[in-house]
Amino acid sequence: DTGVSQDPRHKITKRGQNVTFRCDPISEHNRLYWYRQTLGQGPEFLTYFQNEAQLEKSRLLSDRFSAERPKGSFSTLEIQRTEQGDSAMYLCASSLATGRNYGYTFGSGTRLTVV
Amino acid sequence: GIQVEQSPPDLILQEGANSTLRCNFSDSVNNLQWFHQNPWGQLINLFYIPSGTKQNGRLSATTVATERYSLLYISSSQTTDSGVYFCAVLNMNNYGQNFVFGPGTRLSVLP
């Protein structure tokens, strides 16, 4: 297993366009998380899944954002009608539901630039 | 929600120097981790340390849970230690399953 994979690494899009990011977690991890990180800040939680169920959403996740994990494996994060304020690094992480430290592991992120 | 503070915000060291980074948090935690974000954006988990002391090579960490702080020690720093160090905490009893990150300490190690 090569860890948490995210695709693409970079995305430049025009304001108003839709974008979709993909995250492939560590295969045995049943929890998957999305975070957003803006320049100079720490990552902020957006949403998380346990298997295919989306169990928690931050108020940062506006109605333009939607996340899915249809078969409990990979996940997608879609942003509709992108705005310049959406420019950020989008990080995915996965973990186990139990265990001492849950094996929390981050991917390398997708850097979104909205022009 | 739980608040996390880190100090100092920025730190510049000469190679070989030692440093201490601090993390304060506002409530009890089930999980505390230190991460290093390298210049390419990758977050690397350094320590899982909700309490006690751990060491890994030149790095060590101590968390005093009763006083709600954690310290990360870097000894004999190297240029590859440069990047941003984040403390992240989890209190699943009160605040759900997500980590809350501090603002980070940006470390620059000069050759």
C-alpha cells in the first residue's frame, strides 16, 4: 500500500467552473476525511466518512461543495461554480475507526487555484 | 470548539541548533499528534502523543495533558527539518471525529 493518494496534484480553473478531486485512502482504513488548507493556516476540517456514510460536515462545507464515497473506498470532492475564495490546498486523510492512534495518514493534497 | 495555539509562529535556526515548539489547547483531548508539513505540502505524522513523552531520533515530544500543553523538541537541527510544524488535537467526546489544527510554527534551518 502506498498511502493516501490524491488526484490531481494541481488544478487551475476559471471562476464559475466545476471541479472534482479524487482521494484513494489506505485500503484497510474505513474512515476518510477531507480538509482544506489556505495559505499560512493549518488544515480545517470539511467532512468525514465512515465506510460509505457521510457522518459529519463542517459549516465550511457550503452547498456548492459535495463529497461522496459511493462504495466505501475512494472518495470524490466536487466544488460547483468555483469562486476565488475556494483557492486552497484540499487534503484527504484516512484512518481506522479504532486503535491507539487510528493510523491517521494524510495524502499530498490537491492545490486548487481559481482565476 | 476546542482552541489550539502554537508558539513561536516563526523560528529561524542555524544548522546544529536545538529548538522547542509549544502547543497549548483549551480542553481535554483523546488524541494529540504533531505533524511536519514539508515544502511540497505533504503532512507527515511525527508523533501520536496524547500524554507522556516519546522520542524518535533527534525529535522528542512531551504532552502534559493535565496542564493542556505539548512540546516538540528538535535537537541538532538539519536543513531538512525546515517546514511547518502543526499540532493537532482530537476530542471525540465533545467535538466529533475531526482533528483541530493549530496555526503552525514555520521553521527555517539555515546551512
